[in-house]
Amino acid sequence: MEKKLKLWDAVMIVMGSMIGSGIFIVSADIMRNLGSGYWLIVVWLITTVMTVAAAISYGELSAMFPKAGGQYTYITEIFGKPMGFLYGWGMFTVIQTGTIAAVAVAFGKFTAYLVPSLNDAAPIFQSGEFQITWIQILAIVVILFLTFVNTKGVQFGKILQNVFTSSKIIALLGLIILGFILIDKSNWSSNMSFGWDAFQNLKQTEWTGISGATILGGIAAAMVGSVFSSVAWENVTFISGEIENPKKNVVKAMILGTSAVMILYLLVNFVYLNALDRDSIAFAANDRVAVSAAEKMFGNAGTIIIAILVMISTFGCVNGIVLAGARVFQTMAKDGLFLKSAVENNKNGVPEKSLWMQGIWASLLCLSGQYGNLLDMVSFVIVLFYMLTVFGVIYLRIKKPEMERGYKTFLYPFTPALYLLIGTAFCILLLIYKPGYTLPGLGLILLGLPVYFFINKKSEKLQ
């Protein structure tokens, strides 16, 4: 593959893939679960530590295996093909394609703010609870358009990514600065007055004080949103084969990109705590905390400003995930674990058929309307795969200390151990307190095992 992506392009892919619609929404659920400004910040700080620790740890693997496929390649090289396939299966069935669908629909929903007729229009098709709306159709158009753009070569996808990611970073910085200048009455003191006391109000009834194990369960439930808003940075590893000097630039991009995004996320939450009181954060209409904050700053124009910002943010996010994901399925195909036609590059040097397979399945998930439920279920599994990959750093240090490492994990073994400790606590708490978020997602991934053995048997017969 041609090395057409520089360090700046790689950083833009990391940041653009991470910043979607989550930061504008999920703080409402965090506040409902914990009810205090202190705890809101703590949840985002824990997520920041997790995210940056994982990126620092992945850097060692990216320098050892600087080729397309990224996390799939790392897992396969360290733990074997069955585990690599389970990761790839999860990526194609839900993780990558479900994220594309969810973020594209978020683009459609915020577009409906500017074009109310999208919201008001009758469903195109309805049968019981199942329906197809114009917002879903718009989401599919965005997915197919960005898939088409990326079939024209990595250069086109790169330009789109850089433009949209730069735009949303500038817009977020503007929102952060104005969030402290344009607010007449600050709510910071009232939000922080609860100190380390925690409260819950999940159904907009009344706030109830919580303590002990209930706080731990509340933290785990609250982190589902913050963690999911902070994933997809590893997408840059999928396209390592197209990045200049990948042994150095991939790790730099991951560490710089994740650190910058998490600082932005923390600052945006400071704006929410300054602009809105506790109830206004927890019960913002449709969880759109950013819209409520912008209305405090800009009046009625705030809704339009945030709608445009989220449209820019989600469009760029979909592009980054589309650009990167297809490289995983191409690498799987080369290993005999995906459709053979996904192996080929087109005349523009990109895996066109893999891109279209990903785009079509993501579009079908949009029509199903189930992507949101699926993503809730696999947030747990995403962290499990992160943990497996981070554990791979320690495993290789013990089993293959002689392997060349162009970059060594900063503060090893503390950094990967810290991620594994937080990740384990998160997963155990979710298993105990929110089994609906965990067991179905785990079951969905494990369904890949019979598929793997079927593919293996078929390939053995062909041999």
C-alpha cells in the first residue's frame, strides 16, 4: 500500500473518529446516575485515564506490527486466529458498522433541527413498531456517499477528514470559551455544592441519596456513555499500512489524538456545569445537554449552532470510521476469514469491495433501527477487547522479550496494569449491576465461534 498519510492526517483520523455525537448527549445520563458535579468530572477523568493508558500501551504493538489491520492483527499475532476472528466478527456485525449507523442517524436527527419537515414527515413504511423514516434514509445516503468518496482513494478521504475534524475542533474550542464568557449566572457552585455525596434520579421523579456499592454500580452505568464516546481512536491502527513511518507515527497519533480529545471533553463538561443546573443537565430534552447549554449562551440561535456543530462532528466521524474499518475486513480476507473478494484493491489503491460490504451492512443496521440497542450491548465487549490487546503487551514482554520494539510503553508495566485494573472493575460492575448491557453483547460475539469453525472446515475441504 502507498504511504499517503502523514502524522497530521493520522492525528486527524484519531480525533475525528472519536468525536461524534456522544459528548453532546451522554453527560445527561451520567448526571442522572450520580447527581453531582464532582462525580460527573470523576467519570470523565476515569475515562480519560483509561483511554490514554490504552493508547500508550497500543503504541508498543503498533511499532511491532506496523501493517494494515491494526488491532485485529495484534490479537491474531498474539492469541491466534480464533480470537482474531471473534474480534473481526464483532467489528463487522456490530462494533464498526453499528457505530457508523448510530453516528449517521445522529447526523440525520440533528439535521432535522434545521429541516423540521424531516421530523414531521410520516414514516415511509411502518409495520407495528418497525418503521423506516426519512431520517434513516438521510443516514444511509451519508454512509453510501462517504463510502463512495473513500473508494476514490485515501487522498480524498484524508482531505474530507482533515477539513471536518479541524472544523469541529475549532467549533468546540469556541463553545468552551464562550461557555464561560456568555453565561450571566454561573451554576458551577451549586453543581459542586453536593461534594462527594452521590444521588440518583433515573426517571425524573426525585433525587435519592446513594452510597457504597450503589455508587460503584452508578459509576459503571454512567461510564457506558463516556467510554463509548471515547472509543474508535484505534481506527488509525487499521490503516497503518498507508501511514508514513508507521512505527513512530501511529503511536504519536494515538497519544496526541486521544489526549487532545479527552481534554476537550473535560472542558466541554466544565461548560455544562457552568451553564446549567443539575436538573437541566440530567433532564435536558432528549438528553441533548449541549443544546440546553447553547440556548443559555445564544438564546434560540443556540439550537441551530449546536445542530450545525453536531452535523459537522458526526459527518467527519462517519468518514473516519468508514475510511479505516474496511482495512480490517480486507486483512481478514487475506487470512481466509472473510469473503475473498474483499482482498482486492481497486485502481485507486483502496479495498473498494470491502468498503461497500461495510457500507451496505451499516445501511441495513440503520433500517433495522436496532443499532442503538446493539451498541449498548457491545460497549462491554469493546472494553474486553481493549483489555485483551493491552494484556498482549505484557504477554509478549514475558513470552518474546527478544522481539524488536521500536517504541516501548511509557511507565511499563504501570500503564497497561492501570488500564487492566480499571477495565476489570468496569466490566465486573457492569456484569453485577447492568447484566442487560453485558450478557447479550457477549453472546453476540460468541456466536462468531461456530461461524469460525464453519469457515475453517470449509477451507480445509478446499485444501
